[in-house]
Amino acid sequence: MNRKEQEIQSLLNSLSRKLGKNPETLRQNAQNGNIDGLIDNMDKKQAEKIRSILNDEKKTKQLLNNPEVKALMKKLTGE
């Protein structure tokens, strides 16, 4: 496993503990774009907030233009 894969696995393991989901299930949901599969174990208010951001094009663009989000996406995609 290379460094990038180790970092992704570490992130998945952390999310797994917080969400009470299997890390591999999280990976598959993320790869398939299954947002509901990623947030269904979250606090209801948090899940609603995420859905509200993703359903609002302006808010989604703001999120994706955030330097921290860009860095995370770069790390996850290997670009």
C-alpha cells in the first residue's frame, strides 16, 4: 500500500469509527457517489445540512472552492 492509499485508509477508518460503518462500505459509497450511504448514520441535523448544501449549486461551488476541501479532494483523487 502506497502513502496515498494509507492516508485514504486512515481517513476511512476515522470516518468508520465516527459513523459506525464499515470502512469498505464507506469507500464503495464514496466511489459510487452514494451520498445517502455515507450520511445515513449521521446526526439527522448534520445529514440535513449536508443535503441542503449539496442541493444548492451556489453552496456546493463555495464548498468545492474551499482550499481545505480542494486539498482533500486532490489527495483523494491523486491529482
